[in-house]
Amino acid sequence: MYKMIIVDDEQHSREGMKKILHWENYDIEIAAVADSAQAGIEAAKEYKPDIIITDIKMNSMDGLEMLEEIKQFLDCEFIVISGYSVFEYAQRAINADVTNYLLKPVSRVDLEATILKCITNIRKNTAQSMAERLGSGEYMIDMLMNENVSSSGILPFDKYYVYAVKKSMSILENFHDKIEIFEKLSEQVSDVYIFFVDQYELVAVSPGKLNFDFLGEVYVGVSRGEMSDKFSNIYKMAKTALNQSLREKRKLTVFSADTVIYMNDFYNDAFSNIVMMFESGETEQAKNEIVRTYQRARKENILYSDIIVWSEKLFDTILELIKKEENQRRTEEIENKFKELLGDKTVFDFAICNLICELCDVYDADEEDFSVQNKDRKIEEVVNYVDEHFCEDISLKWLAKKFCIEHKYLSKLFKKYVNKGYVEYITQKRMDAAKKMLGEEKLTISEIARSLSYDEPNYFTVVFKRNVGITPREYRVKHFDIKNGERS
């Protein structure tokens, strides 16, 4: 609802203005009625109206002088009413940037047209302001989510809530949906920041509690943080709480010591990367990634049953890739040992990790009999395809099928042709593209991650830092002098 104040030193004029229109039909509330310019200034300070209607001729201070003073602390729509058809007053009104200048007696039609014009201006300015706030807020939250820093000096409050919100159906159809969601949350808590992870998920940060019922059936995870905390840790807690809400079909989970820590999308990305490394013959790199993933799972206290499911899936995938007649006895020994370890939680820990790495060592690719001419032509086609489609989710096994080459042989052929393994090659292509996007495009880190087929932005950040030496945000600031969402 829009707030309006009426300023006029004549009582009958004030009463007449209150009754001339059914203000509720325009979603307008008359917040105050003032009988002098000074009283109008005080009312403007107290109520912060969207619209001010004032008489131009009043004792001690006229309406235009009052508006000039109000404009020093408030941005709103002004309607000036005068009983004098004097050019000087009209010229001053124009210079004061009033929405309209009406002569007494004011007609209902003229006032209605002016009010509608005011509402149109308010909506336009509000949408523009919302869009600007939304954009800067998204950039800031994206940076905090993906960097190992506190919110001190970045968020304007000492204590805050982080909400991770997800819906099974899309919450966004277009940019206007973003504005509408942001506006509804801002009505609950004026100082709120949001970041849209994708069309199904958003992150909101505010100093007060938020309600997301207006989005329909959603799942929410909440955590509380303070200025001195590392924001990424608080966000991780909110995501952990959200994962519990999703897994247990709970509407809301507040992170606490009792929150169940399920595996998240980070581990899905890690799984895909390990399999892709293994398929491309980069066995040592795959083993290193396996160890790093188990170390992370241990550090995060991931639910034991989730680790078992993830381990079984990885083991079975690798086993299927390497099973050959001559390796059958060796793989059966490892497989039996794997089943024994899964049943014993006390020795599970890194024993299962070591066993999967041992399974990787069984890998042995046989070269097929390719003619030199056919080999050169085929691998050139493959590399050209990868150069054009590296942003997509393409594995070496998929390429082998597409180009009719046995995938284990393709891995050796690819490495010989480009002098590096497939995963190393495609990762380098993606990192080079990421560095370019960080400098040339005003994209968030999460948007860049997803454009390069990383479902979890945090995993992209880990890979980027591993390959480049610094985080995406550090790279952006260091090389392009981009700070707080603006490029210098």
C-alpha cells in the first residue's frame, strides 16, 4: 500500500482532499494530514510517504519551499495544488520536479490522472531500485558463498540468518519473477539479500526471520551467523540443513548439533570427475581425487550410510569398466574384501578408500590395431570436437562411443596426441574459459561454474584453485580490479 500525506493550511481543503477520491481503490493510505509546511516536513520525516499533496500558498513557508526541504531527505512523488494561475508558481513547480501542478478547484478526473501517473512513477522507480539492489546483492552473496572470508565489512549487520531454499518445480520463469520474490522478502525484512542458485534454488540472507510460504511448497534450511564467522561455513550449514529437509521431506530444518549431514552435490561432481579420470586412463589422478573426497567426507562427518552408498556406486562403476577375463580372479578378491569392509563400520574409514584405489591399479588398457592413417584422422576429429564442446558434460566413454573407438585405447591415443590426459586437457580448457569469463563477462561465480558443467559451484572453486593457484574471486580481483560487483 502506498502512503500519502496531505498538507494544506485550510481545513475545508484538507477535508475535501480526503474525500475527493476513494483512496483505498488506488491502494493508497492517507498516513497524515498537516496544517502547515513545517508540520508537513515533520510528517514526511515520520511516515516517509510515497506521495505528498500540498497547497502552494501557506503561511510562513509555501508548499514549494517545503518540498525543497523534504527532497533533502526523501525521494517521493509531489503534487502541487494552487488557487493562483501564475506563471511564476508554475515555473517554480516545474523546477522543483513535481509530478503535476493542479489548479483549484481540483477536478476528480485531473486528480485521478495525476495519482495514476504518480503510481506509475513509483512502480517504475521501485522496480529499477529493486533490480539494482538485487544485482549487487546477488554478486555479493555469490562471492561470500565461494570465498573463505567473513562477512565483516560486507554485510551491513552483525548477526544474520542464511536461508537455503529449494523447490521441486521452477520458481523462476523470467527476471520479473526475481524482482517479485525480492520485493516480497523485502516487505518482511527491509535489509535482505538474495542469490538465485538456479531456477529451483535460492539463498537469502537477512538480519531477521523470513517466511517463504508465498513460493508454495518449498524446502528450507536455516543457519545463523555472526560478522566474525566465515560466511561460507554458515552457508554450508544452511545447505546441510536443506539437504536434511529434502531427504526427510521436512518443510524447515534449522542447523544444529543434531542436524544429519547427508552427501550433497559436491560429491556428485567428485564422483563424475573420478569416473571421467578413470575412463581416460588418468589412474593416478583418479586415485588422488578419491583420497581427497574421502578426506572431505570424514572432515564433514558425512552420514555413514551415505558414504556406503557412494562407495558402492563408485566401486561398481570402476569394476564394470575394468572387468576382463584375465583380471577376473584379482577383481573377485578385491570385490570380496570390499563387501567385508562395508559390513564393518569400525574399520571402514580409509580402508575402503585404499581398496578402491587398489582396484584402480588393476586397470589395463589394450591397444587395438588401428592403421596410422585411420588413427590420425580419428583422434583429430575427437580433439576438434572436444575443443568445440568442452563446456558440455562429455566423458571419454561417450566420445569413444560417438567416434567408434574402444575407450581405453582412445585414452592412450588422446594422451599421445595432445601430450596430456583427457580430464587434464578438458579441465584446462574449462579453466581457461573461466578465466576469460571472470574478466570479460559480468557473471557470478555460480553462473560460470554451471556454464562449464559443474553442478556444485564449490567444487568448481576447488578445481579452479587446484589448477590456477587462487580462487575465482581472487583471480577476478587480481587481474581485472573488480570489487564489490563493479569493474573499474
